[in-house]
Amino acid sequence: MMTGFLVVNHYLRNEKFDILHNHLKKSAQNLGINLIIKTNEQMLFEENIPDFVLFWDKDVNLAKHLENKGIKVFNSSKSIALCDDKAKTYLALEGKIKQPKTIIAPLSFFKCDYTDFSEKSAKLLSFPLVFKECYGSFGEQVYLCKSVDDILSHITSKPFLLQEYIECNNEDVRIEVVGNRAVSAMKRRNDNDFRSNITNGGKAQPYTPTKEECDIAINACKALGLTFGGVDIMNGDTLCEVNSNAHIINIMQTTGTDIAPYIFREIQSKL
């Protein structure tokens, strides 16, 4: 029997993640794969070598360490790094796929005065605009700013970027891609927040994506080197974000399509 390790974060544990991890384990078992759950801390001291690792974490250094040991890691450390940092995602897709106008904040090594940068950015992007910390999930660390003071209020020592606000009626489309195929999609809408994420109160419904939306999602995943990923698209033609380990339970509950078997079959085809 093929053996895989499901790598999850040692310090991020709650019922939502437990449900996902157990679902992946059961799905793998149905395909004849023994999937063993390991935390990123446990993997540092693990002596056994699996046939593959399904890396459901963002510990890029560990993922690279496992690759250096000759282990097949899905998604790859490079792909995870590109998706985890919104600035890196933007740069990897710049000129290839339509994205909101974006200005990546200049590097600083401590919290400093970004007033001049914010004023110049606002002239180019106009208000309202979107403030995003480069690292964050589930719509967290994403804010709608209507003034320079708004921008400044969200700045810490963490890297960030500013994007033009795309009017999309608080809706987007999430497309799950596995291999070179869009396998499922849902439309998300939030009547109380510009962020459509379900975690922030958004509601989802099954959705049949257009060919253009499928092409955007597939091409984005190809450009980022993803074996699988969740791609968010606004207004049918503008990419918002790409997730290397999207929470697949929500889309399964919405559409009835289980993404997990697609992922494991794709992994099997690459071993």
C-alpha cells in the first residue's frame, strides 16, 4: 500500500481543520493510500520516508527540507511560497493574467512613516482602495481604505501592498483546479462585507464557470507550479488570489463535489 504523510501545522488546531484532515485521510484510504497525519514539528524528527507528502501547511522551510531529502511534496515548496505571499503571487502573474492594479509597499525593517507612499499610491489607485498584508488567510488582514489615515492605521512592521478596489457586488468565484482541470466552482457573496470569504460571513452557491474563468484559473495554477489550488476570480476576468491549500470542505458542502479524490489521483499519476 502506498503511504503518504499529510503535513499540518503543529500549533494551529481546531475543529474546522480536524474535519478537513480526517476527510483527506478517509479519501486517501478509499483509493488505497495510507495517509498518516504528521505535524510540521513531528516531521523535523521523523525518520521514515513516505511515498509522498501532502503539504497542508505554509512552513515553506520544512517543505524545502523534505524536497532536499528526495521526497515528493505536493504542493511544492516554491508554489506554496508564491501563493502564501500576496506580493509574490502578484509578481509571478504580472503581465500574464489580469489582476487589480497593485503597488507593493517598499521594504522597511521596522514600523515607519508611510504617509508619502500612501498619498502617492492613493493618487494612482483612487479611493476606496484595498490594503492587504502580504501574509494572511480567510480574508484576514485585508481592509477597505477610504482615506490615507485608513491606510496608515493598518500599517505595522509587516509587509503589505495596496490594490485598486474592483467593484464586483461583493461577489467572487472560487474555482478548484487539479492538474490542468477545473473540477469544481462556487460563487460567493457577502451582503455585509466587501470580502466574500465564507469565514467572514459570505454565502456560497454552486456555479458553472465560463471558459474564460476556467482558463484564468488553470493558467494561474500553471504559472505558480501548483498541482492543485483554489483560485478566486472577480467579474469573470480579474484574478483576486490563489490558494495553495484552500479549505475544500466548504466547496464540497456547496457543490457536492469532493476535491480530495481528484488530488490523490493526480498525486498518484505523478509518482
